[in-house]
Amino acid sequence: MLDHSSKTGSADPLTEMLRGLRLDGVDYARYQMAAPWGLLFPAQQAARFHFVAESGCFLRTPENEWVQLQPGDAVLLPRGVEHALASAPNACTAPLACCQFQTVCGDIAEARGGGSGEESLFFSGSMNFNVDGQHPFLRMMPELMWVHEFAAHEPGISPLLKTMACELALDRVGAGSILTRLADVVAASIIRSWVERGCGDASGWVAAARDPDIGRVLAAVHLNPQEDWTVESLARVMHASRSAFAERFASVVGETPARYVLQVRMRQARQWLVRDKLKIAVVARRLGYESEASFSRAFKRVIGKAPSHFRAEPETGDGETRPAAAPPQQFAGS
């Protein structure tokens, strides 16, 4: 989704690293709620996206503050933290699982509820990143991204949101498919705008990735984690001697090149196990390990758990495991 940056001619290493970053929607729902109403969205592995089409509503942020969302606003919660939407601040919220869903168009479910007051119409979706939840870039993202803050810097967002509002009526052939694709593009545009504006006040890894020398090295490692990277080969990427590179890398990144490469490789391995359902032996071969046992030892040393653990359940951003979020159609009363 972030492949087509508007700065392709002068992309810095961070932008290059993000060219392969993608968002894939896993479920979507249309909500028509009449005041008074409130819905609690639980923490989940996937990112959460909301788009408000009519009448507006209020969002309880991860910091437990209420902010007003106007029609045409969209929000992205990259790590799927707990939050709430409601008709008014401090409204009583019901668990999302209490909603009654029915399929209305393609893969989109619909929920109706609340009282007898003014109706709000909004669209929500869950999205998966194609990178590991412990990727430094994802960990740097704020808990909440609000399109209201980016619209002036991302002129393409406004027409996308207007199109979403039209399609949300669900009275045209193919509306469901168009909505899901638009949601993916809007979410990716929000992230791109955040990156191009300097990633807010993010420092640490982002600052290292934007270093003209070290950034090239980080980009090379992240784009090709299966490569047999050595200190010598990484030094060549930076056009420096082995000793000069190792010293500079450690001072900027805060750890040795070998340790950093190992972490990236094992996080990629976890993605292959969890997202792609690859066999442990296949992952070990991809990363150049001579035996499954040696790979498993390296994996557990970095991740803290054996590879077999991640073949059973998907992993959350905090390193724990929990069952994958059920799509709306599977909630009670569907």
C-alpha cells in the first residue's frame, strides 16, 4: 500500500524500507447506531480503522479522553488498542461482541442498535500489517492516527473519503468491495503522511533509519532479512571499513550489527510462521540454518519462545498470544 510514495525520486532509506509495507483488511462492518449508544472495541492483534459518514460521534482515545469525530473523519489505531465510540462523551459502552450483525454486501456485515435518537453511520475494519508486530517502525507509531490531522498535508485523502461516504450507502453493485479497498488506501495514506511529515516527534530507530549511512544498512537488512548478512557485507553497503562501520552502527543504533540482524531475521521468521503458516523446517532453510534445531535455539533466544509456539496461535504486538479476532459475522446473534 505504501509502494507509491510521492517522493520516489528522492526517497530516503526509511521510505525505501516502507515500500513493501502493506495493509490487508480482514473484516469490515457498517454501523448504523441511534443515540444514545456506545461501543467498546477491545484490544486486538490487527489494526483498527474507523470512518464516520453521517452525524458524527465521539471517540474515547487510548488515553481515556473523549474527542469528537465529524462526518468525513477517519481514524487508524495501528496496534488495535482498546477504545470506544459513542453518541456522547462518557456514554455507557457495551462490548462489541453484544452487537447483532448480519451480512449485507459481500464481506461487509451490518450492525444496528442504540436508542431512538439521532442516527450515526460509520464504517469500521480490522487490518493486518505484512510485517511483524515488533517491527521498530510499528512500535514507533502513535496509538491513534486521525485523518483530521493529516488532510491538509495529504490532498488525496479528501476525495477518497468523499467516495467512501457515497459507497457506504451500499445501494450499488460492488459497493462492499470498493469500500474495503478504499479503506486500505486511506489507512496507508495516513501512515504515509505521518512518515513524510517526519513521523511526528519519533526519534530512536526512526532517526537511525534516516541517517544517510546507517539508514542504507537498515533498509538492506529489512528488505532482505534472509540474506546471509555479515559485518563485512554490511560495511560494504555503507561504503566503510569493517571497524568504522561496526563502531558507527553501535553508536547510532545502540546495539551490534550482528545482534540487530539476528533480531530482524527472527521477527521475519515469526511472520512466516504466524501469517504464512510455513513449516519450521521451511523457515529454517529460508534463513540458511543447517538444521531445524539450530534455528529453533536462535529463535527462542531472541523471541523468548520456541517456534512451535507460534505455529499454534497468532501473536499480538506485545509479544503475547491470543486467538485471532473473530470477524463481525461470527459475533453473537449473527
